[in-house]
Amino acid sequence: MMKMRAVQVPRPGAPLELVEREVPEPGPGTVRIKVEACGVCHSDSITVDGLMPNIEYPRIPGHEVVGTIDAVGAGVTDFAAGQRVGVGWHGGQDGRCDACRRGNFFACRLRLVTGVTSDGGYAEYMIARSEALARFPDGLSPASAAPLLCAGVTTFNALRNSGARPGDLVAVLGIGGLGHLAVQYAAKMGFFTVAIARHRDTEPLARELGASLFIESSTSDAATELAKLGGAQVILGTAPSGKAMSALLPGLAPNGRLLVIGASAEPIEAPPALLIFNSISIDGWYSGTAIDSEDTLRFTQQAGVRSTNEVFPLERAAEAYQRMMSGRARFRDVLVMSG
């Protein structure tokens, strides 16, 4: 049997470990991918810390994967060996449950998640269901584009489904791994883009990314500043802080929408009167399915959006993960395979 290097979580809460494992064989409806690059995402902590039930260990994390198909399982007709593809958070769907029948593949009863319910991309090879594959366009570098399979599709897909129209005021809370992409997408989509961050030294970067206005939330009331501008049609909450998102609700315009994509255990609090009298809403947004990832990759290439990444070899995955979890990554960490 062929062997491969992989970085796995042996049990919940245990450190990542570099191991040698057998290269997996694709079953019906799946393909085997020779991984070229895999992003390191905060959501990998779900696997590392066992934050979802019924995760089988040892488990290989990683759901921002770019690679080339090198073997195809029975029944796969729309993808072929030699084709470069991407795999994101959404690990596939059964197509038969009520959610799927209504087109809500993200809510499929199987709840398949790459790197959580199946082994992910912290390895030289991985298996993926064919419906979870995104076609990867020519001209994009795997290492530079890997984060687009989660951070990219999450921000792009949320914004394009937000209801905002070109010219509307869209505010982005947080200029980090998600936010630095969100500001670029919002500006490229034609929104009047306002970046909100705690520290003034973030302003030059925010403006370079395309923000028309910067609000320093540590020295001013960001909601009041948004209200002076007429209110935001959309506030995209990328910072994982329920308190910070709650504080911005008065800055929404009538019929405005807070879109939550930064995961936090901290609750979001909203006075009922504020919601009722201004007809504002708070919504969460799931990243997207394979076709959403394809759209993200295409738009990113056409519009010139760029993810700012630090690149690490696979054997330094534990270091890259710790940098990301400590907030020291600028702004995404990416693992690349050698050989």
C-alpha cells in the first residue's frame, strides 16, 4: 500500500501529530485528491477540541483544500483524474432529505463537514464526495487561493445574498482573516464600504483593501457614526464577538440586516423595540456549497481580490494552527505539500 504524510488529531484536546498513514482509496461517488495546499481555519478547532458530537478519532482536519484528482470512484462522471479542484466546509449532501429537496443543501440531514465528519486536507491525499468539489480556475495559485474555499466563500456569499445593492452602505466589523476579504469583496461589488476595527493603525490597511471610510470602535461609538451616515443597509459581523455585534445594531438603517459569520459563544443581545420599530434583522450565514465556491473563485480572479497568507510546510501544521488560534496569523495560514 502507498503511504502518505498526514497531520491528525489523535483524540479531542490532544496536540496535532504528524503521522504516516495509508493512502485512502476512493469509494463510489467519491474521488481521491492529491492535496497541494490547505488553509488553516479557526473552525478546525471543532475537530481539535471535539466541539461537535460523534467525531471519530483520529481525524485529519482541514477544509480549505486545493489539489488535483488522481483517482475516481465508481459512478463519478463529471470529474476526471488530472483535474484541479477545491473542497470547502460543505462536505456534500444526500439530495433526498426534505432540506435538499427544497434546495437547502447546506441543511442536509447528513451534516457532512470536511475535516470534521471525514478526513480533511492536512494530508498529502484525501477523499471527497463528488458533489463537494469546486472546479478550480486556471491562473490561481493553490497556496494563495486555498483560504477562498472557506473564508472567501463565506464572506463573498454572505454579501451577494445580503440584499444590499451597489451604492448601499455596507459595514464590515473586524479586519482579520474574514474581514480583510470582506472589505475587498464589498468594495468590488460597488457598496459604500465602511471598515470597523478597534485600533486606528488598522485604517491604512482597510483603505488599501477598498474601504471608503474607517471607524475606530475603541474611541468612538461606531453605531452612532453609522447612524450619522444614514445607517448601514448591511453590517457583516466577521469579528467573533457577540458584544461588538450587539453594540452596532443601532447603526443599521431601517430594514437593515446584521449578517453574522464570525462564530462566537458570546450571545448577541437586541432590544425588541429596536428590532420592531426599525424593522431590522439579525441573520446567520452558512459559507456555501461547491457551486458557491466556484462562483467565489471566479469572482476573486476577475475582481483581483487577494487573500493575505502565511505559508507553512505540512510538518509545521501544529505551529501554523497555534499561530492562527493565538491571533498572530496575518491573515490566513496555509499548509503546502512538498514533493
